[in-house]
Amino acid sequence: MKTILLTGITGFIAKRIAKDLLDQGYHVRGSLRSMSRADEVRAALGAPEQLDFVELDLGKDDGWTEAMKGVDALLHTASPFPLVQPKDEQEIIKPAVDGTLRALRAADAAGITRVILTSSMVAIMHVDRPAEHKFGPQDWTDINHPTASAYVKSKTLAEKAAWDFVADHPDMQLTTIHPGLVCGTPMDRHFGTSLEVIERIWLGKDPMVPNFCLPVVDLADVSALHVAALNTPASVGQRVIAAESAWMYPEMASILKQAFPDRKISDRKAPKLVLRLLSMFDPAVKSILPQLDRVLEIDNSNARSLFDHHFVSGREAMIASAKFLEAQQNG
């Protein structure tokens, strides 16, 4: 039985990866910042015997050497995700980069050569390209692009640091997985900010919605691609696009409005002038101004060809998220 060290196991994506790994017969060693959350993960996964935990911090060396003992592969999902963008962007960039390198150095020291890293579509799509361009593995975000927030920079620089590390350590075999906005059904109610976009639409918080674009993917697909990469030698050295389709925000609102006709969901497009005024008081609005009316297309052909993978539709994934939120509200 192979043992996988899965960092950040309490995460929205990582919990589902853990389930899929366990279902396929792997032993999962999950890292936590605090052991106090181990019972939460056990409850979500059914407390299987082939699951154990280690306490690790992306910002500290303590425990990493011990955590790597007996491990066959590293699956690194842990990365800081801010509720609000910090005033000092290094508050999120430094832990993301340093944490990734700390995990890779520990793996290398233990002789672990196979690494799957959870990157993001944000490390790909914040760069100027012609209108008809499909964003794919060959694209790298320009961290000086006007749409590049601190979080965008953190994911991009952490991934670049990983590829640079691997370039200097030829035995290391790296695959990066790039989710878009992850929707679908969470493993439990501890899903953090992951469904915030869908929740905001579903709750009808906005009388008008901004016209910007998001790539969408189902949680099950993101997990499946991580697990499939472990047993697919052809995926070594690849950046795998984990997004089914890209949607403008008003389109997403329309889908949920049709699926939940009893809810007061607005799909009315907000005028730019209104958003500019709001941005003076709301940092979240200010952060999306550079992305308004920017249409994105994605190229996920390598996920399909490497793994013969068939994605859940973005529409189904969004509706599944809203149904989960509805169940939580009613339950």
C-alpha cells in the first residue's frame, strides 16, 4: 500500500482528494496546522484505518522530516487563501512560496521524487493575449498585470518556485494541477471561502452583478485529476488545466436564477460607472475593475488527453454547490 503525504487535508479540495485516494487503496497521511481538526477530517471521511495525521506549518521546519518517513509521493495542496487581500501582499506571497519550497526540500531530503502540486488557473490567465486565445499550460500569469492580486501573485510565484526547484533537482517529477473556481458538493460543511462566489449569487446579495469571467470546475474533477496524475508517467512535467468552461458572472447568476426560481437572484449587469463608485469604498469591487468585460476561453485538452478525463459541466457544478447551500440552510 502506497502512502501519500497530503498537505492541508482540512481544505475543500484536499478532503475530496483524501477520500478518492482512500477509495483507491492508498494510505493517506494528512497534514494539519493543528491536531484539533483531525476529528473533523475523520468525520468527513468515515475514520478509515489507512488515514493518519501530522502537524505541520508552512512557515516552520518542525515536523517535516518525520512526516516524510515511509511516504511514496507528496501531494501539496496547502496554500494560504485570504478572506480579504492583505495590505502587505508579502503576507500571503511569502508563506505560499516558502511553504512550497519547504515541502519540496523535505521530500527531496527523504528521497521522495513524485510530487503533485495544486496550483491554480490564476497562475495562467492574468496575462494579455489576443481575444480569441485559449488559456492553457503554455500561459504564465504576469505578476505585474493590472488584474494580478496578492493571491494571484502568491499562486504564480509558488508554482514558479516549484518548477525552478525541480529544474535543479533532476530526480524530482512534478505535475501541477490548475483548478478554476471550484464548485460542486463539498465533503462537509467546513468549506471555508470556497463557495463564496456561488453563495453570494444564491443569497441574492447584489441587486446588480459585475461582468467578469471565471473558469469553473467541479470538485470531483479536480480531485480525480490529482489522483490520476500519481499513476500517469506522461503527466510528469505537465501543467494540467482543471477547468471545464469559463463563464461571465451574469451568466452564472442566470443559471442559478433559472434553477432556483423562488429565490431573489439578480442577473442584471452592473454598469461600470456604478462599480467604479462602489470601488472607492469596497476593496473587493476595486480588485475586479481591471477584469470587467474580459472574456476568457480555456484549453483543457491536456487533461482530456493525458487522463482520458471527461469533465462535469460547469453548469451542473454551480447548481450542485447551490443545492448543497440550500440543504445546509434547511438542515
